[in-house]
Amino acid sequence: MKPKTICKISIDFIMTILLLLLMAKQLTGDSAHEWLGAGMFILWIVHHLLNFKWHGHLFKGKYTPPRAVQLAVNLLLFVSMIETMISAIMLSREVFAFLPISGGIALARSIHILCTFWGFVLMALHLGLHWNMILNLIHRTVKPPASKPLQIILRAAGTAVAVYGLYAFIKNRFLSYMFLTSSFVFFDFERPLPLFFTEYIAIMGLFIFLAHFAAKGLQKRFSKSK
């Protein structure tokens, strides 16, 4: 595996871990949340620099339906990340406290909640749209035995994660934060820490599952229509 590829995978993995930690602000505390967020934004910039060729091909080639969907998700994720960082800077009491920013706290808080939860979903969709690439990489590295029973087991496991993810999505009131029907994020401090991360990983798995199979279906339909 090329060093650049290893670097990309490592950064993406760290960003995924940071994303989960950032969703647990009430557990990490405000100070750690701010520093983790700043680290996330730096890694996000590095991620774009390492994938600079993708930006160079934006206006080249034909836009098939699968490519158009991928671009839409990427652009929405880009906007979400930018707005999350801008609102985070406005709300900062430590990392960016030196900046002469005053006022707009209520609006910044609403934007931060909105973009944080949309960003979580969009990042999961982004991963799902690239899931084939991840599976191929795992296959080349681990070289698991190609067997029908194993494929059935993995698909059943993926379906189970998606179903649990839907339950966790509803339980954790994601829609109320994604559409700002709630001004503050509710957090159950009596919930065990492992359960919190299990639920959020399952929610991520739900949207990875949906994006992966939607992309496969769209690609198959587009191939048949050609």
C-alpha cells in the first residue's frame, strides 16, 4: 500500500473517531470539545489537500446520476463543515477567545446544532458512497475467503446495524436537531458511555448502509439505461 494511501486512510479514521467524540460534548467538556473540533477542522483541510485531484476534475467529464449524487453530498458536507467551524469560532470561550467577536451567540448556537447533526449524517453518507472502495481495500489487505455464506452473514449484520441505527436515530431525536425544532441538545447522563457510542456508530452505520446500496442501485440502473 502506498504511503499516501496509508496517510489518507489514517486521517479518515481519526476524523471518524473525532466526529464521534465531538457528538459527546457533554461527556468531554467544553474545553476538550473546542480543541477536538479545531483538530477535526485541521484534518478536514488536510483531507482536501490529499484529495486535491478530485477538485481538479470537478469540471471535467460527464456527470452521470451516481456522480451527481456524490457531488451533491460532498458540497453539502463542505458547506456544513464550514458553517460548523464559523459558528464554533463565534461560540468559542478558549481556543478562539482571542478573536474580537461579540454578539450573535444565540444564532451561532442554532447554526452549530443544525450543521453538526447534518454534518454527522452527511459524513456517514459520504462514507457510504465510498464504501465499495473501502471494501476493496479491506479485501486486498486481508484477503478473506470468497464464500456465499460469509457474504450473507455480512449483509445480515449490516442490515441489523442499520435497523438498530434507525431506532437510535429516532431515540436520539436527530430530526429535531436537523430541523431545529429543539433549541438545545438533550443528553442522558444516566446512559452508559459504551451505549452512547454504540448508538451513534449504529446511526452512522444506518446512513453508510443506505448510501452504499442506493449508490449500487443507481449505478446498476444507469448501466442498464445506457
